[in-house]
Amino acid sequence: MIAAGMVLCAPRHAHAREGDGKPGANMPIPVTAATVQQQSMPVWLDAQGTVIPRNYVSVMPRVMGLLQSIDYEEGKPVKEGQLLATIDPRPYRIQVEQARAQLLRDQAQLSGAQSDLERYETLLAQDSISAQQAVDQRATVAQLQGTVAADQAALDNAQLQLDWTRITAPRSGIAGLRQVDRGNMVGTTGVIGGGVSALTGTASAAAPIVTIAQVQPITVIFAIAQSQLPPVLNRMRGATLPVQAWDQRRATLLDSGKVIAVDNQINTATGTVMIKAQFANPHMTLFPNQFVNVRLLVDTLGGAIVVPSAAIATGASGSYVYVIDNSGKVSVRAVTTDVSNQGQTAIRTGLAVGERVVTDGLDRLKAGSLVQVVAQNGNNAADSTNQMKPGKPAAETRQHPKEAAP
């Protein structure tokens, strides 16, 4: 306890109360303490991000017709190639048969012309016909060959349009809500694939049959300040940048992933650059357009001097701690802080490994106060290998690197 009327020369904690001791109180002040440790300290950047699908596809009808069936379930997973809907195929099946018949007719004409050409070539060799007749027959054969090729293309186009009446998923993902009901006329009209359908006319707008969001894997985009960009780029040149996605209260780790891309320009209005991270999302904890708190690991300080963040106080002259000596008295020690992470702060200067610092009860202390340690936190800093693991208490996950600023 601090005796009444004493003049305090040492810096005091921001919440210290003047003259809260009692006369004749030389009893030790109960405090909790922690031992200064040396360990690896991860350096995190915190940001707010938005979850976006890895791919987002609007499945549009590619031919016009009556929507005959809906074959997917709203909000359910669909696989690539899975049948989603069917457009009435009968008009397109008729076009296929017409194109096939035209091809067969012209192939027969070509076969006959080629037989005539062979006979003409024989007669020409015998000098029984004029050379012009053989030349004309060769031109007829070439013309019919072109007609057959056009017929084959028309058949392929008709078959393609028939195939398009079966609307399939272009990729795997989660199907959205149904936007068109069975029985509606859907699709676009116009020239398709170089051929003209019997249903073609002028182009018209069409609603998508369904939207598909690819959520496994899924991505998160977030912005960092341009001053934070150099360490990110340096780390990306030789290693993968781990990223964590936390819920809005920073209490639950949703998933862990990695950075996959950095935008190619800085936003001049905000001075930030966008970064995209990818997450496997095996348990569907990330959902499109969800807001998350992002933690990006950009570096690891090897052999850092680490103390609990609660041990650091701030005064007019900067940051300081109360160091306990062997006799149980405290002294005020100015320190220079570095990064903070999950309740721990790295100290650049001012402390040595093995020293003890007060972590609770700072507001009752002054230089020279006698203290009694009632709780010693011997493992005050978590092992750096556990920094990426989930299940950290919410109180620890609220720590932000900016708290380390003096």
C-alpha cells in the first residue's frame, strides 16, 4: 500500500489512484506476474474481408423453347455435367432429321457425279470425248463436295441445338433459387453456330435457368494498406502466405487458407490494395457475401522477447512495465514494443529473458513498492507452432497488431 502524502516521482499507470494506500501500510501489495520469455513471434496483419464464390455462373438457355422440366433442387449441391433442366426438344429433333435427309440426298448426287467422272476420265484417255466434258464433270463433283460439306455442317449445328435442349451444370457448386418455372418459354433467338434455326428471329433477353456458386474451394477478398504491401510481396516470392478467416466477433476460427493473388494496382482513393485468399471450406463455414475478419501471417520474429500484453502500461513518456527484483520490490522500466498477437507483445528494448513483470495490479504500484506474487504465469506465451490452431479464447483473439504501438 502507498502511504498517504507520499510524492510519486515514478511514472504511473493510466488508471492509478493517488493516495490509495493507508497510513503505516508496509504490507506487500498482491499482484500477478509473468516471466519474460524468448520465443518465435508471428507477425499478423488484420483486415476485414468478404467471402465470394470461387466461380459464380448464371446458367443461360442457349436455344429457345418451352421449359419442359426442372431437374435440380434449389440450394442443393450440383455436380459438373448434371442435368439441370430440359427444353422441349421436338422442334430441334425435326431439324436434325431434315438436315440428315438433305445430307443423304446430296451425298447420293456426289456419288453419282464421281462415278460419271471416272467414266469420263477413261473415255478421255481413249480420246472418245472432248477434254471440256471431263473438265465440266470435275467442276460438278467439286460443287457437290462443297454442298455435302455444308450439309454436314448444318447437321452438326442442328444436333448441337438439340443437345442444348438438355441444360447441364457447367461446373460443380451450390444451386441458387429457381428463377424460371416449368412451362415458360425461355431462351434466346438468333443465329447460332452459323446456321439458322426454324425458331430464329430477333435477339431477345433471357433469364438464367439457375445460378451456381462454387464454394469448395471458396475465396475471400480483403484490402490492406499500401504500406503493408512490401512484406506481403516479399513473402509471396518464396513462400505461401497463410490466412485465417474468423467470425465477426473474432471468437471462432472459420477456416484456414492461403493467399492466391494480389491486385495489380493500388486504389488511389483509399490507399489500399485488394488481396484474394482461397479456403478449402470443407465444412461450409464460409458462405458467399459473408463478412469475416481476416488474419494474414506475413512474418515470424525469431527469438523475440515476449511478455503478456497486460504487463505493458502507457504513460506520458511512453510504454513501461513494472519489473520485480529478488527482494520483491518493483521498479519502473521503459520498454519499446513491437508486434502483439493473442495477448502477447514482443519487446524490442528494455527487458531481458527471465525477468519478472507485473501483469495485474499495476494501478496500485509505484517505483519501490513491495509486492507479493499471488499468481505466477510460467507459460505466459503460447508456442508459436500453435498460433495457427483454432480454439483460442475470444479474449485473446481480440488482440490487434496496432495495440503494440507505443
